[in-house]
Amino acid sequence: MNPAENYILKQPEPYRTILLQLQLIIEQTIPGLELKYKWKIPFYYYEGKPFCYFNASHKKQYVDVGLVKGKLIDVHQEYLIGEKRKKMVSLRYTSVDDINVEVLVQVLERTKSLY
């Protein structure tokens, strides 16, 4: 089994369900992504370059979808969390119900256009 998939499947609930739903949406939205295991988290690559990652933060109780070129994304900025990062931003989810598929898909498509 791919270590990235193993990371997802070994997460306790609700993280596992959130991650599986996000994985499905991301892979359907951006065909050709390659799921790798980098820096101890699942990391998607697009055309050989880092695209986005998953991080289940048990301490803070959310799942991050980190977007590598996040500061360049100009759609749905009200949902993007940059904190003190220079390039990356995240979409954060505490439950499956938090996933706004339309927002996620539009952010992913805009991110893809930056490559």
C-alpha cells in the first residue's frame, strides 16, 4: 500500500472520513495528480511539482488542505488561511459537512492554472 494512502486509512475518525472525501474530490477534479508521501504527510504532485497536501492536525482538530501556490490564488480568498506563511495557504475542515465542494473545486482549478 502507498504510504500516503496508509496515512489516510490509519487516521482516527473524523479525520479519516474527511481525508477520504477530500481525496475523492481532488482526484476527480485534477486528473493526473500523483499522490506521494513527503515530509510525513500525503502530498499531491502535478506535472512533477508539489501541488497540495493533507495534514490531519489532531491537536488543533482539523484537516488542512495546503496549497503550495496558495498566495497566488485569487478566488474564494475568504476561505483561504495563510497565517504567517509566505507562499502557502490552506482550506481547513473539522467535519465532512464543512467541505464546500464548489469552493474546493474552484480553488483547485485555479491552482492548477498556475502551473
